[in-house]
Amino acid sequence: MSWSKLKSFIKREWIFFCQLRTEIEEEKISEDKLSQILLNQVLARNFSILLILATTIATFGLISNSAATIIGAMIIAPLMIPIIGIAYALVTFNPRLISYSFIRLIFGILLTIGIAFLTTEIIGYQLSGSEILARTKPTLLDLGVAIAAGTAGGFAKVRRSVSDAIPGVAISVALVPPLCVVGIGFAVEGLSLSSGSFMLFLTNLVGIILTASVVFLFESYGSWKKATASAA
């Protein structure tokens, strides 16, 4: 390849790169608009309905030891919404969003554990299958999945073109199933089974919030100063 052709190629690719970068920046959602979108999603009336359905499906999947059923429940589960809301509220210092997101999250946790407990009591289930036991011993691999999921979840919220990735993120990280195991554990074996699964949920929760917050900051939402103040 001659020098002139090489220069022409580099120039053409540089122009293409600059245009692509401009298009990527233009597709970003504004800070105020994203705040309103997240708030609307957190306050959505179908949150409880979807969570009840997801919890019921996940509980039956865990009891029947069906991985496919559990995955189906993870697609429906809306718990990722308030968690991402908390991450965004921390970096933008949005008290209203963080309060509503936190309330929704606590409500969701209690509702999921309660439904799983009652379902197990009604069925009279007394055994622990492999799908249940697999969610009682969190490892560093689970933390790694949570970090990757938080990164993907944060990025999917700020880019319209990748918003369809949210269901995949929900499948990759365990939120509802560990909470269901907590409820099942209370009904079957008490704290011995529930403590490990709740620790798995907390691992995923913290990993998602931290990494999603970093993604929002690098995408120029909020500021490091605000995020540090919120954490303090």
C-alpha cells in the first residue's frame, strides 16, 4: 500500500470514528429526562404484580429444581429497576429518587421473601434441591457477575440503542431467586439455609449499585463530588 493510500485510509477511518462518536453522544438521554424515566419506572403500578408473578414462578422453579423455570422468573422480575434507581440517585444526589427507590427495594425484598415462605408452607415442601443449595454459598464468581451486570444495566439505561439488553442483564444476575431461597429456608430449615442466600443477594445488590454508579459517572451523569457526598 502506497503512502497516499494509507493517508487516505486513515483520514477516512478518522472521519467515520468522529461521526460515530457524535452519534453515540447524541443518543444519550439527558440527566433530567433519565431521572424522570427512572422515577416513573420505580413508581409503576405493575411493579408489585410483576414481582408477585416472578416470585411465584421462581419459588415453584426452585422447589421443582427446574433451572428453565427460574430463568423465566428472572426475566419478569422488576427488582433491577429500584437498584439502578438507587445507583443513579447517588451520583446525581436526587433525594426523591433515592427515597422512592429504597422504599420500593425494601418492599420488594419483604414481599418476595414472604410469598416464597407462604408458598413453601402451603405446599409442605421439606427438601432442598440442587437449585436451592446452589444459591446458599456466594463466591467471588457471583460478585464478578454482579459487577458485570451492574455495568451493563447502567449502560443500557443511558443508551437508547442498547435498552433491549435489560432482560439479559436480569437473567445474568441473581436477585429474586436468592430471596426466594431465603423464604424457602425459613419454612424448611430456618436461618441455616436463609443466611447464605441472603448474603448472595446482598453481594449482587452492592456489586450492581457500585458498578452502575461508576458507569453513570463516566457517562457524565452527576459528579464524583456528589457521589462521594452521598456515600458519606
